[in-house]
Amino acid sequence: MKTITVPIPDNIEKAARNYINAGFFKSESDLLMAATVDFIHRNRIELVEKYALEDIEWAKRKAKR
């Protein structure tokens, strides 16, 4: 597993710490892992659609040549 160091604004760190202290997460790492996984799952379809549309536009331009 890779370790990533990321600077975050103080207000975001404070909000994260509140969730950890309330018992929602065991650590900052757990919170950030959950947030990252959630973001990837929520945006996967949009990302696939974006690339598919880009491929279609590329094919259209190529066909016009």
C-alpha cells in the first residue's frame, strides 16, 4: 500500500478530527481512505462517460478528414 502526504486547510483538518473523535473513523488515514473510495465510486460512471464522449468526438473528427 502506498502512503501519500497531503497538506489540507486547518478547517478541513478540524472537521476530520471531529469525525474521528466522535468515533466515525479510527484515524485520519481511515477517514481519507473512506472519502477517496466514496469519491471514486460516485464518479466512476461520469468518468467513463466523459472518456466515451471524447472518443466519439475524436472518431467524428477523424471521419470528416
